[in-house]
Amino acid sequence: MNVRDSEHMIAELNREEPYLLTKDAKEADLILINTCSVREKPVNKLFSEIGQFLKHKKPDAKIGICGCTASHLGEEIFKRAPEVNFVLGARNVSKIREAVLKEKFLDININYDESAYAFGEFRQNPYKAYINISIGCDKKCAFCIVPHTRGEEISVPHELILNEAARAAASGAKEIFLLGQNVNNYGLSGGKKGGVNFSQLLTRISEIDGVERIRFTSPHPLHMDDEFLDVFASNPKICKSMHMPLQSGSTAVLKAMKRGYTKEWFLKCAKKLRAMCPQASISADIIVAFPNESEMDFMDTMEVMEEIRFEQIFSFKYSPRPLTAAAQMTNRIDDKTASARLKMLQERHAAILDEMTPSYMGKVFEVYFEELRENGFAAGRTSQNNTVCVKGSEELLGKIKSVKITQPQRLILYGEVV
Ligand code: 5AD
Ligand code: SF4
């Protein structure tokens, strides 16, 4: 989402005059730091990053802090780093042109509605188009700061999404990547559902000329109804890679997290998906050491991972965040226990991957090539979201090719075009 927000800001700036991108802070006239605040670490990093930029930047270069940490710290950023010129919240990126013109500018209003704003076009990768389909989140999971930084959940009107997808496909992006905090809750307007739902939106996008692949993140397990699973399993343009943010495998912890489902409910849903679409890969987000998490609770998480055998996990130690319900909880888990649990989870997952990896040997996948890597390799993805590398150059980019895997590794499958 942050990548897309950065693209939005670049597109807005480009409306007035073409901005050139540079990764070298010494030559930049404008430095944008787009921030995350989901865990504490990146927030702490922000101020050391600002310090680094101040050391090296041109004397007149402006610095803007954008995104969720901007939303959450607001004025405090000016107090701690007075050299910063503007602070623009995650829900206010459309104001970037106004912000760069002022000496000081702050907008972190989470009630601002950007959902119908027609952003300019800019893509860091021309082969794949990220499209926001909703902004904000109404879920209020006990650990999560996002509803406080991105505000109420609103769906972007489907006409805007379909037009954006059609323009992207016409310009050569074969893959459309839909973004939102709860994509499969799409269709919300003023807190109410109505009109086109997520399953219908997926179908409509798949009918656009030139769209060959559709991905999305993040769906919420709670909204994985039969209509959605049917469309996912049966529409050949929808990539067979599903993210299921488990968070915890313990029903007691899930309840404390206010996730709205139980361990059994999650297992049933994931198994149904495996049965309806056996070729699908499933990834998960997992938090260990949420307040009060017992050894037994943690073992429940291990058990769910063992049963579903996720193809990919993103796992984190719980990080207390201001404004969240969990920040008030007293029974914190000490860091040593938290680290041990995270290590155990990650090591077991690596072992699961090591068991799976050899089975890719000799298989043929359709790979959409999207970037060049070092040493003469081109990289792309399978429908299941595995990264595949083959020897090759520019001529492969933007193309879908059959690739036979000759050297499967845990994170990259090496192969050759057949
Ligand atoms: N601590 C640790 N991980 C968190 N996430 C969200 N909030 C926190 C937190 N306070 C994780 C969740 C979410 C992912 C984007 O980040 O797993 O799905
Ligand atoms: Fe955060 Fe929960 Fe909303 Fe996801 S669904 S953004 S974890 S509050």
C-alpha cells in the first residue's frame, strides 16, 4: 500500500512538471519519506533517517514525511525535527502538490475522503498495476494502529477502478494488483454495503481486454464466503495465491485480538480453499507473543501452520502500538520468550518449505516476467506467487512464458523457458 501511495504522490507531482527520481539524497530537491507505523521499529528509524538526510541533502532541499507515522505523530514530527517542511498523513497523499509549495504544511485528517480522487498515473513497474480499491479499515483489531492512521473504511467507486484497470492494461500492464486493508469487504459506502461486491469486481476486471492476471491483498478470513471462494477458484485470470492473515491459531488469543473467528473456523475455511482449489498457495501473517499468550496458545498457532502448511508466512513479535486496545493490556510476554517463539515458528516454517521445495523439480509453470536481476537473470512469478529466475534479458519482460524448474531453492525456483 505504501508503494502505491508513493506512486500516487509521484503522479500528483508530475501533473505540474516532470519530476526526476533519484536515489541519491545529495542531488534531490525534494526528499519524501513514506512511513509505516504498524510496528514500533520503523517509527524509531524515522528520526535517525531524517538525521542522515539532513547531513547530506542540498541546503534548499525540502523534506516531507508521509504515511502512517505522519498520521500518528503529526505535529510531534516538527517538534522533534524542525527542519521537516511537511507532514502528510496516509489518507492525505492527494495534497502533495499543495504541500510542496508551502514552507510548512501539515495534513493528517483521517476523515478526509480520497476514495473518489482521480490520481494521476505513475507505475514503478510498468508490467504490473497496483490499484487501490478501498481506503481505511473499520475492523479495530486490538493490536493494530491502521484504523487510527488510515481512518474509516471506504470503497473506491467501481467505475474508477475499472477505468484505471483498463488504462493500465492498454498501456501493457498484464497484471492488476488490487489493494486494500480488507479487499473482500469491498462495496462499502458510508459504512453500508451495496452495489458491486468484491467477487463481482474481480469478474468485471477479468473481462477487461489485456488483463491476464489479477492479484489482491489483503483479504480478511472473515469475509471469505462461498461466492468469493468460487470466483477465486474458477476464474483462470485470478492468480492462485491467497493471503489468509491468521494472526494467531489460538481461539482465546483471536478473541482478545478481536479478529472475529476461531481456530476451527479458520482451519475449516483454509481447508475448504485447499479442496476447492488444490493448486492454490496460501500465505499468512502471524503475530507471536500477544499479551497473555500462553505456551498452549502458541502451540495452537504452530498446529494451524502444521495443518495448513502455508507456502509463505510473514511473522512478527507483537509490538505494542499507541491508541490500540492491546496497548492497555497488562500481561505482556517478555522479549526472551517472544523471540524464542518467533524463532521456533520461523524454523519450523523453513523446514516445511524444505520439505515442499524438491517437489517443484521438473514442473512447468506459467511465469510472468517483471524484472531483471544480477548476473543475467530475469525474474517473474508463477500464478501461485513463487519467484522464478531464468537466464535471460529485457526481451522476457512483460511476457508470460512456460518455465520448467531445474533447480528449486527455498525462496527462488531456477528454471529454463520451454
Ligand atoms: N505488532 C506486531 N505485528 C503487527 N501487525 C499489525 N499490527 C501489529 C503489531 N502491533 C502485523 C499483522 C498484520 C501485518 C500487516 O502486520 O500480522 O497482518
Ligand atoms: Fe489492522 Fe485488523 Fe484492519 Fe487488518 S483488519 S488493517 S489487522 S485493524
